[in-house]
Amino acid sequence: MAIRKIALLGPAPPDRGGIARETALLARELAGAAEVAYFTFSRPYPRWLDPRRFDLAPDRPPAPAGEPLLDYRSPRSWRSAARRIASFEPD
């Protein structure tokens, strides 16, 4: 049986937000059963949205790093991100 390939796109540490944390944990767990490509944003959200989210959290274990790929403010990056994810050929 061939190993499954999973592409995961979402926020990643060092963003302290809950979605970033849970997405990183999901990437870690999936990596035990499949080949995972973890893609994330190349530009952090503006600090004014929640300044605490971008502080470092030394008490947290290291999480898998995502490949910075998608800039939410640049529609040009959306196509290149789609091409990069497609080139991974996920299942």
C-alpha cells in the first residue's frame, strides 16, 4: 500500500493562536501515518488584531514548521501557492 500524501494549509507557530497550535499538532500526528506537507502564511496578521498572539511562548514544545507560502494580501501568491501545493501531488 502506498503512503498517502497530505497537504495542510493553515497558520503555524510562532503564531500563538489556538488555530496555529492545533494545526501544528495535526501536522505532527498526521506525519506518523502519511507524508505531510505543511504550508503556512508568509506574512503574519497585523499585530493590532491581537498583539499577544505573536509573542514567543518558551513553555511550549517545538511544533513542526510550516513552509511559508501564502500571503493573504497578495493575490499573486495565491496562484503560486496553489501550484506549489499541486506539485506536491497530495491525495
